[in-house]
Amino acid sequence: MKGQCYRVKTLTEIALENGVKPEDVLEKSLIPGMRIIGDKFRDNILFISDVLIASRAMHAGLNVLKPHLSACRQVKRGKVVIGTVAGDLHDIGKNLVAMMLRGNGLEVVDLGVDVEPEDFVKAVIEYRPDILGISAMLTTTLYLIPETINMLKQRNLRSRVKVIVGGGPVTKEFSQKVKADGFATDAQSAVELVNNLLESE
């Protein structure tokens, strides 16, 4: 599969040249397309390689739109800071979530892997995200999630940011116990959760 990045880029340029609003191209074409990809990935119809190719096409269109979208419109979709906890080097799931969030028009700051609680807190202060996503794939590192949330409380930052959690050993019960605002089992669920949290605000 070669993908359609060049075609998407060209069609986006043609749409703008013909007077279609940048917001309409984003909201009525690019984002719905990625939602379909996400749904099919969740249902095991598509694979990670397919998502990567679709995301490349999505970003080809986004790159054309960015100069035409107002600063207000670009921020409106929301900002997410995401990372994997300290002592954990797993990043495939996190990277997929970050990619899907970007594909849905969200600004994403990816802190990478092996992120200490203090670094999550610093990122919340520096980037002022709407949502903080914390990933853990090892049961031995799960304790760092509540530690990070507690540190946010101690710095009086918890009310400023929604916290979502995910990863292999993370469950709904664990999420509720650590008082996170939600948890997701896969990339598409994470996108839906983030969208729901942003809409609730």
C-alpha cells in the first residue's frame, strides 16, 4: 500500500483554492477520515501499518491547512501532554495514541519514555495542557501513576488538568482508585476519551 499523502495534499490545496474554508476541510474531511481509520483499527480490520500510512496522509493535509487556520482555531481542539512512566521503556502504544490524537487535530507534546513524576509536573506547568496522558506497561511501574497524580495535587495543579491513564496492566478499577479522569484500552478509545473530556469542559 503506497498511501495517499500526495493526493490528500493536492486535494486540500484544490479545496482551499476553490474557497472551501480551512475549518471545513479539517472538520468535514480530514478528521472524519481518521476517525474511520481509528474505528477499523479498533475492530481489527486495519493494522498499525495502515494507521501509519493514513496518518501520513492526514498530516500532509494538515500541513497545507496550518497557515490558513486562525491561532484560535488551532488551539481550540485542545492540547495533550503524554508520556510513559519512569523505569518503563515501552512506547509503541503511547506513540500510536499520540499519532491518533494528532490525526484528530489535537496538539500533542510527547515526553517520551522513562518520565519521572516531577517531569510530568514540570510539563503541566510549562505546556499548560488540557489533558495529561500517563502510560505504564509494567506492573512494577504502576505506582508511579498515583505518585504523579499526588504530586500534581501537592502543587495545586490537579484542578487545571484532566489525567487519563493507559497501558497493559491498567484497568478501570485502577483508574478509579488513583482518581484519574479516565482510562483507555487502545488508541481509538483514548481519542474518544480525550474528545469527550474536552467537550465536557
